[in-house]
Amino acid sequence: MITLTINNEKYQIDASSETPLLWVLRDHLNLKGSKYSCGIAACGACKVLVDGNAVPSCVLPIASVIDAKITTIEGLGTAEELHPVQKAWIKENVPQCGYCQTGQIITAVSIYDKHDNLKKDEVLSIMNSNICRCGTYDRIKKALDGLF
Ligand code: FES
Ligand code: FES
């Protein structure tokens, strides 16, 4: 058994230490907001916050996050109090199909919460690590305009 701290809850996970975190989130804990797409840390759809940093969970063995604070899209905000990034995404109606948007939002949150003194170009450069097949980049930029 491996103990993980996810969205401020402790979970006992019956899985190999090499199991990628994304598998545990989706298949063991039914937290399906983090998406599987490329599986090689290239698209960003599976990103979660690990101690505040946005990381691809598809390539992250659970052994490497035993002592970490993990936050998924499900743990970001509540219906009563959304995270400012979530509010900005709603205001600009960013998502199309929505598949990439967990990764987009998680990445923006990591910047907003930890690096809010970055220049806009630097923010956009970090956001470029997330791919959107629907091409919502213009709306993402508008949402970021309201945040940075
Ligand atoms: S599914 Fe993890 S980065 Fe693409
Ligand atoms: S909204 Fe469809 S992939 Fe980004």
C-alpha cells in the first residue's frame, strides 16, 4: 500500500510503486478530470499540481509523490468559490471540446499561485507546454489577460 495526499485527503493505494499517478487518479479513485492523451509528457492533458507545480501525471510514478501535496482539477475550487483561473476561463468561455482544459487550467493555476510576477511572454511560453486540438489559444490568451 502507498499513501498519497490528494485534494487534502489521504488515500491508501493498492498499486505498484511504478504505476503512473494518472492511472491511480482515474482508475483507482475515479477522479476523471485529468485526461489521458499522449502518455509521454508531451501534451499536458493529464497535468496535476504537485506541491504547486503543474506536472504531467501520465509519466509520474506514484513512488515519486508519496510525500507531496497533489491537487487535481477536482480539488481546485468549489461551486461556491472557484479559483480565479476557473472564473477567468468561464468569463471568456474558453473550452471547446474541453479535453485539454484541465491541463490548461492547472498550468495557469501553477503560474498564478506561484509566479505572478512573470511577464506575459513568459506566462505564454509556459502555457505553450499544453496542446489544444480545438485551437482555443486565442480565448486562453484573453483569459490570461485578465489574470496577469
Ligand atoms: S497525457 Fe500526459 S502529457 Fe499528454
Ligand atoms: S478544447 Fe478541445 S482540445 Fe482543447
